[in-house]
Amino acid sequence: MNTQKKIDALNEVLTYAKTSPYYSKRIQIPPLDSLNDLKIIPLTTKAELREQSPFGLLPNSSMSLSQYHESSGTTGTPVSVWYSKSDLDEIAQGITSCGVNFCEQDLVLIRFPYALSTISHFMHRSVQLQGGCVIPADSRTTVTPMPKVIDLMKRLNITVLTCISLQAIMLAEMAEILGLEPKRDFPFLRAICTAGEPITPYRRELIEDIWGVPVFDNYGMTEVGTAMVDCHLKKLHMFEDCFHVEILKDDLVTDVQPGEAGNLVITTLRKRATPMIRYSTGDIVQEINSACACGKGRSFVIRGRKENILSINSVTFDLYELEKIIAPLPARRFWSAGKFNNSLYLFIEKESITDTISREYVDKLMEIYGVSISIILLNKGTLYDRDDEVSFGMKAKPRYFMTDQETANLLNEIKTN
Ligand SMILES: [Zn+2]
């Protein structure tokens, strides 16, 4: 979309959004004369969305609502998001540009939660739009514990598994517990589609290694739905006609330098049932401005949640940095990181009882990063409980970053055992 078209689309959306109780007080413009004018409008934060839920963001229009979702997050007060039929169609259509290319021969097992969350429903709709068949296996429910999912995958000759990336690793582990070899015993599986948490290149490689099929990622959130999907070259492209993005420095005012990672702020360019104007997502994102060989132009890298960073003597470790450290190790599947006495502690579950970490490797890391680092191998099951077949003990979203107190407790536990 060229700049003038985008300004026109924004003016239309702002006029529309202004008819909602929430935005009526915040939007003094349009018309915008430039994209920069948009910055006059204050950012929309998650806290404000919470306050305005369930109806405060709905514009005064005749648009009929089709679907309701909410995310509760840590505070427990939900954020409400409504979708119209055309919103849902638009998102399902956007997902068709994913490099996985769902087709009529596909049997797609959806292992995302269906209750109130969005991605399962969007994926479901998009698979069917492309002629594929959906197996709605859901997630974190006693109806389909992990052994049941493995049974479905095997018995139905599932061709595509869709789940958060950690779940793909858990399911592989469950297949192994059941005496199966992921790479060998699922000959019909041709791809895995992930969403719901950032996937680093290291984790993608790990999952592709374990299952022997390509992994395609999908980025979105309850508030705006799916916003980006991987092309066949596994680069994340945004639905450029649907969203305008800004990437801001930590002051949440200044744009980052091109290519620099920053805070993603997103504005919907279509008349959504729940318009999002300058929504501060809390995700750290990097724009790759060079054209992708797939022909789609710029792509994005999702670095993770802003709060998921460990900072030790001003050296920062995010998901990328940590998984880069883990990548060459013999155990890479299940890990957790924390800080204690100004040291980085990386706890990793052993994959085999003979796994070890070489002293030289840790010394080399400390030289590179200039901080004290310990890598501790734990017995299988310490971080994720394999006896819990519903979720391996994972209560909500995956958590890789422990609080200082949790780190201290785990260190204590290891010492006493
Ligand atoms: Zn591409």
C-alpha cells in the first residue's frame, strides 16, 4: 500500500473509530496529512483496553458482531475483543498467504485452545477456506490429553500440526514416551504451524530436527487477530493492507533506527468491529527492510515480550540470546532462565542421562557476554511434569523467565536434593 493510500485508509478508520466511547475523547483528528500526524493520538495500552471492556471500543455502527474473544493476562481482568464476519474473513484470507499452503488433501490438527482465545478459530476458518479438513483437538483440556493427540495424529494420518512451538516439543516427547519416533512414525505429517509465542531460529531448527518437517510461524494477538504469517521462505510478512505499524524506542515516542528492535505499535487499517488505534502491543519487534526473495517486501522478526528480558550488569538476555546459548548443547528442549546474585542461571532438562555441559563452553560464554553464567542440567521432569498428560504441568502460557525468588528457590531445591 503506498503512503497516500495508507493515509486515506487511516483517515477513514479514525473517523469510524471516533464514534466509539473510548476513542471519541482521544482522537481529535482526522484528517491526517501525513503518517507522522498519527503520532498526535496517544497510545492505546492494555490497561486502557481492560478499563474499556467489554463495550467501550465498539464504534457506533450497524456492523453486526460475529465472534467474541478475550484475553485475561496476569491481572485477571479481561480485555474484550469483538470480530465481525468481514473481520474473520479478512483474517482467514490473510492466513492463506502462509507458506504452508493448506490444500484439499490436508488434515490439519489444531492444538491451540478454543475457549475464548483467537488463533484456533482463525486457523480453523482459514484451513476450511482453503479446502482442508480440520481436527479441532483443542489444548489444555482433559478431552484431548497428549496421548490422545498422538493417537489422532497417527490414526488419522494428520498432515499438518498447528500448536505453540513448545507444544510441538512436548508432543514429540509424548510420542517418544509412547514408544514412537516422531520423524519415522508420522509419515503423512508434512508441516507444523506455530503461533502464540515467538519462535527463534534455534527453536525452529530444533522442532524441524525432531519432527523432520518444516515449521511455519504465525504472529498475532487477541486484540487484532493474526497480523503476520511466514512465507515459504519462513520470513514473517505482515498483512500490509490491514495494519499500519510503528516500531518505537523505549520512550514510546521516537521511531527506532531502521532495522533496530523496538516496541511494536499497531493500528488497524480496516473498519474492524474493535478498531485498534496505536495499540502498544508490548512485543519487541525488528523490521527487516530488505525485500524477501518470495516477492513480498519487508519482513519482521518477533524478539519477544518486553518484560521477558533478563538484565545482568546491563547485559540483556532475551529469548533469542538464551536459545542461541542453548542451541549447541546436547539438551535443548525444556529450559528456564533466571538471575541470582548478578549471575545468569540457565536450567535445562537433560534429554539423556549422559548429557553434560563442558566447562570450556561456559567459560567462552562468560568471555563473550562479560557476566557470570551457570548452566545447570536437571533431571527430566524437574521443569515440566510428564505425569501430567494434559499439559506437562504448564498452567497457562509457557514461561521461560523465572523471577529472582523462583530462581533462588530452584537453586535451593537442587542443593538439597
Ligand atoms: Zn518472504
